[in-house]
Amino acid sequence: MNESLSNMRAGGTVDKKHFRFTDLALDELATIAGRTPAYIYNRKLIEQKINQTRHYLPDDISLHYSIKANPHPQTVTMLAAQVDGLDVASHAEMLLALGTGTPASHISFSGPGKNDIELKAAIGAGIVIHVESVGELDRILKFGEQLSKEPNLVLRINPDFTARQSGMVMAGGPQPFGIDVEKVGNLLLKIKANGLFCKGFHCYAGSQMLNAELVAELQAKTLDMMAQLVDAHQLSGVSLNIGGGFGIPYFENDKALDLNYVATRLNEKLISLRRHMDIDKVIIELGRYLVAESGLYLARIIERKTSRDKQYLVLDGGMNHHLAASGNLGQVIRRNYPVRCLSSQAGALTETVSIVGPLCTPLDVLGADLLLPILLPGDLVAVLNSGAYGFSASPHRFLSHPPPLEVLI
Ligand SMILES: Cc1ncc(COP(=O)(O)O)c(C=O)c1O
């Protein structure tokens, strides 16, 4: 683990007095950004994370970036140059991905509700479509004929198992995502009957998984399921996208995913599969894992307020900019993201404070009961682990404050 990542990962609520985001202090970041609130993404940390991930993963894995985790255009452009492909979930993400120069055959398009315009654009550009239902396949076949273009088809499977201990389960049982595995055979026949080929399979089962054994087990089950389909339907040269869902340790006591363990088990599995199967490539698509720890949300204190026995610090931005840190992005229990601050006060005095945003709702809390140095209006507060599902996953229009800046340094 490199020093910068482990520093960010340290979590906790006690300020590290001289916290630096790689080589810059919070006031230097604010000066560069020009104003707060701002999301700051760190190019060096993203590169380190990609290199670290590649170092562990088997050499023959294609590493894709899921744009939905952080669609900031400059950040996507720098990521695109370092990964093997991009995963998109909308027309806008598709255009962003194409604009990076990534070949269309290395861009995949997932999502349960792809509209006609999106499907035609994907077929027109030659993007890999992760087909998620019979109806969607029918529309793709129709548009392919209309455009006289062969669609690039991969079937997304909803397996008959689930992702255990996942922060968000997206497979197993009834799902809007993917084709139930027992129906995949019928769709393969339909594709064949239309003179087309299924180029492979995709399965994305869940997000924010930290248990290496369970991730390895899920990957093995996913590959076994795909291998059975390949055998049963005599497919060759397939590409197998086994999802990702690798988590990051957001909170105190979270343990980082043991990627070495996951990669070792995956490597063993792939060696044995490749012995009897013609696999073109195996893809892992990651969003959060590649970018979450490389971003922070920087805000300034507007007001200090004491209410009865509680001390509050009110920031110039809150849940409207960072829904996840406020605990309102699907979390069952609200927990504090790690916070760092820069106090203008000399000395080592600390106090217990709650950090809230400027919105008129009790939901707008970015840090509850933190032990921090004494902070005054004008001082800076940074919420770490904010590089994924931050800016784009927040309700910026709520209460009509201006949106935060996004800066890649
Ligand atoms: C199909 C698909 N791929 C990739 C991702 C990215 O997940 P994560 O950010 O957890 O890596 C998601 C997230 O919902 C997804 O639905």
C-alpha cells in the first residue's frame, strides 16, 4: 500500500494536522480551485490505484472503467488512456467514452432501460451492447436491420445466485438487470436465427464488496455459469465480462479488499478454464475501486453555532453536493466519512462538533460528533473518499445553491 492511499484510508475523525492530498495542503487546493465548494480529484492517486490494481490482477484481464462512478470529463479522459476499455450507462456517457478515443469495440453499454436513440447510437458506433431483456434484443435486431449494421451483442445474465455481503445486490432472484440465466438459451437461439453472433456474456452482481473470499467465490461461480453456456451452445472466441464490485474501506474498521487473494484465485480459475475453452478476453469493470479514494470534497465553514450542549459548524455545501457522505444515498446506517480540516487557530485545542451543510433539513449532515481542532468561519474542511458517486450522484438543484466545482489536479 503506498503512503498516500493509506493516509487517506486511515479514516477516523481526528484531524491529521498536516494533512496533504499528495503534496498539497487544503489551503493550496482551495487556492488552485479558486472557490469552494469543490471536488478535487488527484491524477497521481488515480494512476497509482490503476497500477496497483493491474499489478495484482492476472495479466490477461482487461480492466475497464465504469464511467458512472465519476463521469468528470477530464478524469474520464485520463483514465481512458490507462485502462483497456470503458463501461457506459447512458447516451451522454457513450459520447464521452467515444470522445476519449477509446475504440467502440472496447466500450460496453449496460442498463435496464436503454431507449431507442441510445440503442441506435450504440449500433451505429459499434459499441458492445449488454442486452438485458427479450424486448431490448428485439429492438436491437430491428434497428440493426434499419441501419444495415451488425450489432455488437453480449448478453447480460441475471444468475441464480447472488453477491453475498455486497453493499448493493444487483443479481439473483427477480431483477430489472440482465436476462434470467434459464432464459439465456432462447435468446442465443434467436440471435443465431437472425444470422448474428453473441460475442460473450456479462454479469454484474453487486457493488462495494470488501470480503475477498466472497468476491473470489462470486467470480468463480460467474465463470462456471458462463462456461456452461459456452459449452452448451458451442460458442467460441467469447468475451466474458465478470463485473467487478470491488469495494473500498470508507469507514473506521472497514478492512481493505485483499486483491492479492482475489487475483490469485481468479488466475487459478482462468488457467483451468482456458484449458478447454476458447476465450477471447476476460473483462473486469471497476468504478468506485479506481477513483473513490482519489477524490475529496472541499468546503469552507460559513458559521459556528452552539445549540444547547452541541457545537455545529455550517459549511458552504452539504448533501446537495455530496449525498453519499450525508448517508442518504441508500445507506441503512449513517456513518462519518473521514474528514480532514485546516484550522486557522494556533494550539492543539480540540472539540466535538457536528459538520452540517447549508440546507434546511436535518438530513444535511456531513459529519456527526467529530473530534476536531477548533475551527472558525473561513476554515477549510475536506471529506475524503469522495472520488466516486459524489458530484454526479448528488441533488445539486435541491435548494438552488450553485453546484460545486470539479477539478483534476
Ligand atoms: C453494470 C455495472 N457495471 C459497473 C458498475 C460499477 O460499480 P462499482 O462502482 O461498484 O465498481 C455498476 C454500478 O452500479 C454497474 O451497474
